[in-house]
Amino acid sequence: MPKALHIHPKDNVAVCTSEVKAGDRVEIIDSDGTRSEIVAVTPITFCNKIALSDIKKGDDIFKYGEVIGKAIEDIAHGCLVNHLNIASQPRAYSDEYILKGD
């Protein structure tokens, strides 16, 4: 059975650790070791993301507990999530720096 890693509880995607075919049952392994299953709707190549729930156009995509982009179309649970259906969101990294006083 193909497997995928659900890295952070906030994430709405999991990363597939092997190739997944449409119709495959995918075992989802959470960071706390719990396991669940989802049926893949589309093929998903190694190291790509599978949607763990329905994601609406405009919704944030979370991976590692961080926003990695926004859905540019509706994405059904069990479908591939990649650059074709999400858009990266620019971040102001300098605003996130922890600066020490001079």
C-alpha cells in the first residue's frame, strides 16, 4: 500500500513516499504515529502532495504547518496538489527575523 506523511497537524496535504495510482488506498502516517487511509483520485508521483480534505479555490495550502501557497482551483480530497493547482505566496521573510538590540 502506498504511504504518505502528514508532517504537521495543521497541514491539509500529505507527502507521498511512493508513486500512487488513481484508486489506490494510501496510508497516511501522522507525525504522532497514528495512521489513517485515503483513496487517491488522481495519480501522484513520488514526493508530491495529496489533498487530505476538499480545498476550495483561494484556500491556503499548509505544509510543515506553514502556508506554502493558495489554491487556484478547487482541489478534491485525494487529488494531486502541485504547481498546476496552487500558486506560491510571497513572504516578507525580513519581517520574520528575530533581531537583537545593538
